[in-house]
Amino acid sequence: MGDDDSKKKALEGKLKEIKEKQKQRLQNLKKIVEEFSENYQTSRDSVPNELEKELYSLTGIIQDVDPHCLLKIPIDSPHLRHIGSALGKFANNMFSDESLIDFLKEKGVEYILGIILRPESNSHYAMGTIPLNSIALPIKGEDAETFVTEAEKAGGSFRYEPSKVEGWSLYESE
């Protein structure tokens, strides 16, 4: 009987350890979202107002009603590996793909402008990913289409939409 008790306690300890690691990962991802949201808030003047409106429209967000965060994600951020599309392969971290990031850097992309719906929801982060519902990138034309292909190769899924803002393209996760 004593052997069974020690096995049970060992399993309970291991389960507690796993739950604690999951909780810590969740907190870390939420802190990253806060950081990227602050990046956006401090540089909001440099983002065309029309681009922000287009992102809201594409995502179907009612700006003052639906809980969301606009994020400005530097292309060289060490946290980029945690970013994915809301849809596509389950728990994709598509922005950890080096060829995708190299493509964006070659095109002069310095940051990704993205939206995450319900950033307070723990379920969004359960698989260790920050899922973006839509994004805007400063690329156009053939490069905008190539991004869709590269995103798919990396496990993500974005549909391209031309932007009215010169030099920008919009993408909705689907």
C-alpha cells in the first residue's frame, strides 16, 4: 500500500508541476501581448488611421465594443516565435519560420501590425501561441501574394486583401 501512495504522490507532484508551467507560459504570453500593445500605443501616430479602420473592418470588430488588442510586433523581436495565425494548423507559430521572416526582412518589413480578439481569454494561449486574427504588412503586389504562400508553408493561414493605404496589404486569418 505504501508503494501505491508514493506513486500517487509522485504523480500528483508531477501534475502540479505541469500545471504551474502552463500557468507561467500563459502569463508570459499575456505579457508579450501587453508589450506589443504598448508598442502600438506609443507609436500610434506613425500608423495611418485608415489602416487601423481597415483592420477593424476586415476582422469584423466593433472598435469600442469587442475586446481586442492592436499589436505592433517588431520583425526582429525574440518573441516573434510565439506568434501565429488564429486559424491554420492548430497552435501554429508561423512567425518562427526563418524563411518567412527572411522574406519579410528582404522586403523591408520592420514590423507587423496585428489584431488579437479577446486577448484576456486564457484559451487563446493554451497551446503556447499568440493567435492573430488579422494583420497588416507594408508590402504590395506579387510580394503580398507570396506572403500568403509562405505563411501556409509555415502552418499559418491568411487571406490577402488589398489596402487602400499606399504600400500596405491586409490579411485575415482563415
